[in-house]
Amino acid sequence: MTDGLTDGVRIDKWLKVARFFKKREDAADAVENGAVRLNGEKTRPAKHVKPGDKLSVRKGAVTREVIVRVVSERSVSAEMAKMMFDPVSEVVDESALPEVSKDPAVPTKSEILKIWAAQDRAAKKEKWRPDKKQAREARDRKYRQD
């Protein structure tokens, strides 16, 4: 039986294990769509990565270039995942970022989320549900035979 460390592993598995993507399916989609390059070339999800390979991973506006140090098929802790590669560079594409309105009358996304959270908390305070004991007592009162 192997310990999970091999000479090469599928690139989509490695991207998931190294925590670039939460699901292997997302990693495979990114590879298929050209967001991941292996040694400067487009690749396919079944291609194997080996220690020393250079990967370029684009997620949204951020492109990260890393050099693979360790390959593994098994999931590892977050600390171990960080040690599976050496970061080379991280580039942010400013043109891909959403525009931020400078108009103070237009709320930002974080302000909208804060408002929604406050409204949700207020709605929960308005709703009252009996706990288990109170529900049992109410049921017993309803069906009591006097």
C-alpha cells in the first residue's frame, strides 16, 4: 500500500490537495478552460505534475505562479498544503477587478452585506418559537381532558 506520495499525480488532484480549489471538479474545469498552465503550456486535467514543475494558476483577477515541491493524492492539513509548493509570484490584474463606485450614495458590497445581516438578525428577533418544554406544555393544554 502506498503512503499517498508518488512521483507524479494528476494536476486536478494536486490543485485540490494543495488547496487552490475546494473541489476537484472546479480544478478540472479551470485546467480545461486554460486558467492553469503547466510549465508555460496549456494542459489537460489528466496530465501529471512532478516536483520541480512550474504552475501558473489564474483565479479571478489573481494569477499565482508556483513551483511544485511535493505531490500527493491524499488530502493534507492546511499547513502541509502550504509546504507543497514554493510561491514564485502573484499578479493582480486591475482590469479584471470590479469597479468601485466613489459616489457615497451608492453602498459598497460590504455595506450591503452588513445591512442584510442586520435585517436578518432583526427578523429573527421578531419571530418567536417555543422551546421543547414550552411546546409540550402548549400541546398538553390543547388536548387536556377537563
